[in-house]
Amino acid sequence: MTTKQRWQDWVLLLGGIWLFVAPWVLGTSSDTGSSSNAWTLGLLVAATAWWALAKPAEKVAGWFQALFGAWMIRSEER
């Protein structure tokens, strides 16, 4: 697959960027626990999406993205 065909990775890249800026945009940056979680997770999601776009033949980035998805679901249960 070419980079343009990996629309999922582009969506994950945008989602990671949104996770990173969401605490400021939504005005919740004063809650340090959830904000630091969003900043960390946003950076990791965006980085692995960028990795998947740069090297589409490698499947490891997809496994990391699945792990980060589970992390996001788990962090919402608190």
C-alpha cells in the first residue's frame, strides 16, 4: 500500500494531534492528571501514526496503536 492509501494512519495522526491540544481547547488543562495523560497519549499516537506513514511495510506501529487505544479506553474508566 502506498502512503495515500493508508487513510487510517492519517486519521490517527489527526487524532493524536487533537488529543495533544484538547486540554487547552476544551479548557481542562488545569486538571493535571487528565491533561498529562492526553498530552502523553497524543504524542505517542501521533508519533506511531507518523511512523506507520513513513514505513507502511512495518506492522509494529499498528500493534503500538492498538495498545494506545486500549490505554485510552482504560484511562476513561477512572
